[in-house]
Amino acid sequence: MSERRPSSRRRYLRGVGTALGIGLAGCSAEPGGTTGETPGTDEGTAGTTAEPTATADEPTARTDSSTAEQATTDRGSTPVHAGYETTEVRVTSEGETLGSVTAAIADTQELRYRGLSDTESLPEDRGMLFVYESVDERTFVMRRMDFGIDIVYADADGTITRIHHAPEPGPNEDGEDQRYPGRGQYVLEINYEWTTDHGVEEGDVLEFEL
């Protein structure tokens, strides 16, 4: 992944992100952890990131018909993440593939804020990849989540820096107090204990194309 050449879309996003620096974990919090977004910003939600602190406009999700059709079907059956582009994320260890998922790409303020908070369930071969413009300290929160997830932080080269197992909030809980900090440029959310089942550890690598 360190040899991956940034696409024109990545270069565009990098320029936009410079002014914003936010994200979610299912919901993430804003970088630094003061106000946060729903999963994926400093104080985000795993499923939803914390509220953005920046006020600058950011592009909304792309909804061209082909992209929407691809994102709303899970291999032709289960509706998942309409309006998101997707990428295949492989987790490798010393060149060996430990597992892979098709991940919805949350690379704008709007998409990171929403995160997985509006998702009722996640197929085993699906996930969500939160994309930021640089490495930073972030916190993901389980706000409005209906199921447990693993939250995987990775640095600019895709090397995993931290893994959290975040259970679903209890019957009378909103997940607001379930906060999972880490440092990274990318955050992958997959089903609860997916990393354990696939033998994924810190130091392994996320590989994907954007």
C-alpha cells in the first residue's frame, strides 16, 4: 500500500480535507477529541463519528446510478450503504492474506458523520473504511449503533496501529459513553471480533485502492 500512487480523487480529497480534518468511527470524533463526530472524528461514533468542528463545506456523497446500484447490493442481494463507493480491503501479514471485506468508503464529512449508525446489520464480508487526509489522534463512539464492531486504526501506509472490540450498546444505552481512541489515517470497521476470527493483530497491514 505504501507504493500506491494517489488517484486524482485522492488528491482532490486531500485538498478538501486540509480545511476540515474530521471523521467518524461507526461514528468517529474530530481529531484531537474535543467535540467529535459520530464514529470517526475526534470524538466519533463507531457507526457514527463525532460532530464536526469545522464549518467549511464539504462535497456530499456521490450518487451516480451505477455507483448507487453497486453500493446498495451485497453481492446482488442485501441492500448495504446506498450512495457510497466501495473498495476491497485485504488484511495481510508478511504477504499472507488473513481476510478481506468489501468496504464502503467514508471519505467526506457527511459520510464519516453518518458512519454505520444508520445500518441495521453488517454482512460478514462487508465493512466501512473511513478515510482522512493525514494521521491524527481520533476517537470513535458507538452512538446509535445496533450491533457490535471491531474498530481498526491504520497509519498512512496501512499498518494497523490499534484494534478495538466494541460491543453493541446495552438495552437502555445510546453508546455515547463507549469511546475508542486511536491514531491513524484510516479506520476500518468490520463485524465484532472479525479480527480475532481472522488472526489479525497490530502490525498487520490493510491493503486497498482508492
